Amino acid sequence: MNIKSLLIGSAAALCVVSGAHAADAIVAAEPEPLEYVRICDAFGAGYFFIPGTETCLRVGGKVRTEGQWKDPYNRASNFGTKWHTRAELNLNTATDTEYGPLKTETIVRWDWNDGGSTGTNLLWAYITLGGFSVGKTDSQYNQFIGYAGDVIQDDVIYDGPYELNQLTYNYDSGTGFTGVISLEDSNSGTTTSAYGGSWQLSKSDHYAPNVVAGLGYKAGAWQFRVVGGYDSIVEEGAIKARIDADFGVFSAFLMGGWNTDGDKLNQYAGSNQNVSACTTSDGVVHGADCGWGDWAVWGGVGVPINDKLKWNLQLAYTDSKIFEATTNVKFNPVKNLLIEPEFTYVHYDLPSDDTFSGILRFERTF
């Protein structure tokens, strides 16, 4: 065999061996195309598409810290100053459907008071579609008509329930007329009562929900709303009516409430006050005097001084002769940062005593 034949044979053998090994070679996979986050502006600022879906997501929340001096909800309280810090996470989703936007809102809170955690609270978690809402949020008795002023301690005189499960339908005509009807959570459990028996809080084997219904109309600077709530356990309820006006240089509201039985407290005409507010010096509890009696009235003004500073005042009075006045200043030195000092005065007729309290709040929203 000559040299030329040897080289040709060796080359052929090498090609066969190389071909056999090539079948076992590791081939790198092609990289998946990178999907960038897309802005979703159909539902407002801050939304973006969850990658791979047509669902839009908005993430927000707040961090709040505040010092409080005395307690406007408890005239017998003996604490001087306490410090409270809160973190809150808000998650909102939205998707277009043939019935309108399908939305959810979830709010989770973590609280810390004076060196101890008060735990985690699922504040709101509800679903909305086509005007219907189901899940946990504040009562429509409060949300539909509006909260009692732009102050922190707006419910020193009770304005309605918060944080409950409900099935709600909201109507908006687009011409200023609005309406709401809501079936809301009652408490079926061991029968309990409070405030000297004036408020039945729960009832065994109870099946009927509470009911809220309201109507409203808005035209220009004026808005009128009325809402009623029926407590199916107490078998009583309450009605609130409210007028709002916004004149640019200031806004104002006036709201009145009527209790169907002033000798009882119910879910819609109850009390946030400690029982000491209706206890005489001899220890006798007059439970209904912790609440409205037959009626209550609230009023307030808000004055924007400039784009960083606003002053608010809320006044309230009840048939049971509880008077409350709260004022604050809301200062936003930079966007999404709030500094808010607030002062509250409460007078109780039955124990003939007054309380003075204050809060200094710092809050960052995002």
C-alpha cells in the first residue's frame, strides 16, 4: 500500500467516526423571545399587562406611622401617647370582557402598636363585573353616601359598618343618577349583645342578610344622596341623607341620620364608643346613650389653601347629646408624602366628661 492510499483510507475512517459521534453532540436550544412588560392604560395609571395574559395589574400601597395622644373613642382610657405603624399592600386587576371590565381589589394590612404586632388584616378582597360586586369591603351604607369628612377620626360618632362581606349592585346612569342595593353580612353564631343589651350583635341559626339601598343625583357642584340600612338581627335600621357642594375655593357637606328605634343600637345606627360613654357614676349602663338616640348629624368643610396644603373641619352631634369636633391640616411637601396633624374634642352628656386627643401622622403612598 502506498502512502497516497493510506492517507485516503485514514481520512475516510475519520469521517465515519466523526459522523457517528456527531449524532450524540449537545445542541444549544434557541433562546426564547423576551417579552417586555407592556403598559395597560385602559384602566388608569399604573396598570401593566401580566406577561403572557390579557390581565392588567396595578401594585400599590402605603407605609404609615403616627403618634396618638389620648383616645377619642374611650373617655376612660388612661394611656398617654402611643405609636402606631402600618404597612399596606394594594393589588388591583382588570380584564376586558363582553360584559365590561372584570376587576378585583385586594388590600392587606400589617399593624404594629407600641412594641407589638396586631397581626395581618385582609381589609378588602372583592370582585366586580357589570356593576355587580361580591366579596369583602366597607358597607355601601358608608361607601355610597360618603364617609363623614376628610379627617382621620371621622367615625367617633358612628356613621356605619366597615369591612364586611356583601353582594352589591351599583347603578350609574351616566346622567348624574346613581343607585345601589346590597345584601350584607349579618352574624349567625352564638347570641351576644353589648352596651347593656341595647345592641344585639349576633343571633344563633340566623339566615337573613342585612340590606342596604340608596339613590343619588349629581349636577354641577351639587350632589344629593340618601341611603338606608336594615339590620336583620335587631330588626331595626337607619337612614342617612347627605348634601355635598364643591365651590372650588372650598367644599362642604351636611349629613343627617335617623334611627328607627332610638332605644336600640343596630348595625346602621350603632356606636364606636367605649361603654364608659354611657355609664353613670353609680355603674348603671344606659346603652342607647352610647349611640345616636333617635338621630345624628354631621357637617364639615375642606379648604385647599394651595396645592400642598388643605384644612378640614368636621362637626357631629347626636340626640343622645354627644358632641364631637375634629380638625386637621393635610400637608404634602412632595408628591405621595402626607404629614397630617389632627385634633379631636368630644363631649359626653351622660358622664358629663370631655376628651381631648391628637394625632400626628406621616404617610407615604405608592
